[in-house]
Amino acid sequence: MIHLKANTSGIDCEIQDMQRVFHDALSAQFPNVEAYGRLYRKERISGTYPEWFNSSTGDYEIIYLDDTKDVIISFIDGEEHTTQDGFTYVAPLKIIFWFNTDRIANTEYGDSEAQRLASVILNTEIFNTFTYDRLQKQVRSIYSGFNINDVKFENMHPYHVFSLNINLTYQLTKRCN
């Protein structure tokens, strides 16, 4: 399932484009892909959590691993977006993937294959303007600044989490559907 926002603008236009591409490409191989857009930093009594706004319930929900899914995709942007003209911005962006590696066929190294699949999609099917930064593979690094006490599986077979980190260029004034 893909969770799209209505009436997006700015960075969310670019993220939604990537969200669609990753969802469609991975759904061709995995029957149960969950694709979220940009997650928000939401404060709760026990700390800060990565959450998405569920418009059907009108509430925010925490996003980490859901062991009923084959793949989960989400995005977290950095807190500082730079600009030189006030229109075009560059934002650090983590594209986060949770893979159930048991669903990856014909390989003994499901973690490497999951990373390869995501990287191939980013390299060949994403046409947004970006530069590469890094790949992260630990929950505490990927979700730095968030409360991760509830995360029970950190790269414990068959689950593998990683992020492809990029610097995304976007137009602050852009509007899209």
C-alpha cells in the first residue's frame, strides 16, 4: 500500500515522486510493500518518534518495523535545508527501508541484495535531482535523535533495516497533487 498526501508542496512533491517509484518497482517483486512519505518528528512523553499522519484516522502513527510486511519504505528529512536564492533548497534526506530478507529469492545474502535492489532503483528510476551521501545500517544511526527503545529487531534475521542517504534538491514554491 502506498500512503500519499493530498495537495503537497515543496520537498513533499519530490518525496512523493520517489515514494511512487520505489513502491511500484518493489511491488513488482514483493506482494506486500508499505510506502510512507515524509515522517515527522513528534514529541511524546517518552521521547521523539518518527511518525506519519494517517488522514483516515486523523492521528499520527509511529513507523518502525511491521513484521507483517515484506518491505517498508519511509523518508526522514534533515532539520536544516540550505538555499542560495530562497527558492531552490537542498535537504539531507534518508530513504529508509525495512526488508524481510526471507522474501528475497535466490540469495544467501539477503541484506546485500536488499541494498542492491534499492540502490538500483535509486540509480535507474529516480529522476529527482540529488547527490549521494551515505548508506546507514544500524537503527541507532538511522533514527538518531529518536526514541528507539520499542525497536525489538535490529538487523535480526530475517529483518534488515538500512537507509540510502542523499542530498535532495527541491523547489520550495512547487505545488503538486
